[in-house]
Amino acid sequence: MAHRRLILRERVTAIIGSAILFVLVAASYYYSIQVEIAGLKYIPSESSPDFTARNVTLTDFDETGTADRRLFAEDVAHFSDERMRAQAVRFVTLDPSKLQLALSAREAWSDDGLETVDLSGAVTLTRAAGPQEPDLFLQTEALKGYLDTYRFESVLPVFMRRGNDTTESAKGMVYDNVGHTLELRDRVRTVLHPQNFQQPTELRP
């Protein structure tokens, strides 16, 4: 009987020791995994966006909280390094104190958080008419825009319509929307259309 008790006690001791050893090994493994997880960092891929969206409307506000400009796009892909790609894009200014400017293109991309934007595919730029100047329409296949200064450049052929007059340029243009200046480059061809002025009607008693 005493011998059996001794054997049973040894077995129980061995089982308890094994259980303690298992717990220690499991705890050590758990904490090692936690340390590895805590040390993990998200490393974004340069070739894949961090988010995509469809039918997007982005509104930019000035320092007073007033809506300043708005961007519409059918598809947008944004990358972690501030690059952005968009399809079927339309951009409009909203400041009521200035002549409205509108841009549209099949594709647009920016590598610096929309400080500059490159547009391609059926690019159009329109500026509304003002009290002292007619409306302006520009069309080309590629355009680079500096949105902080509203300066736009193209090195491809450009078609321009200002009021009724039309102009074509073979090698692009530089347009400053703030200064309202336009520089056309190489082989510029302009067609001027005379305005029709209505003679005042003489009133007789």
C-alpha cells in the first residue's frame, strides 16, 4: 500500500511539473508573439492605393470656412505618399467675387496633394464672362495646372475661343487666370469676328 502511494505521488508530481512547464512555455510563446506584433509596421506599397472611391465630390475651403473650389470625379485612387489618380474629372471655382473657372478631362493625376495637377484627354478650360471681358474657352489634349496660383500650361496644340474670336496654337500656351494673360506658342492662327452693333432707334413724338 505504501509503495502504491509513493508511485501515485510521483505520478502526480510529474503531471504537475509537466503542467507548469507547459504553462511557462505557452506564456513565453505568447509574449514573444505579442512583442513581434507590437513591432510590426504597415509598409504601404507604392503601386497600390490606400483607398479608392467612386462618384467623388471634394470641396476645398478657405481660411474663413467658405467653399473655395470643388472637384468631381467618377473614380479616384489615393496613395499614401499623396499621389492621386482620377477618372472623368471636373473642377470648378466657387468664389463669387471672381469669374468662375471650370476644368474637365478624362484623366487627372497629382503627385503633391493637388498643388499641381496633370490633365489628359479632351481637356477643356472655361472662364465665365465678366463685365469688361468675354467668356474664354480653351481645349487641348494635355494640360498642367498649378492650383495655388491658377496658372495653366500646355505643350500640345491648343484651340481657344474668346467671345466670338477663335485662335489656334501649334505648340501650346501659358494661361494665368489671376493676371488674365495668355501666351500662345508657335504658328498662331487667329480668326476675328466683327461684332454686330445695333444702331440706336430714334424716337419721335
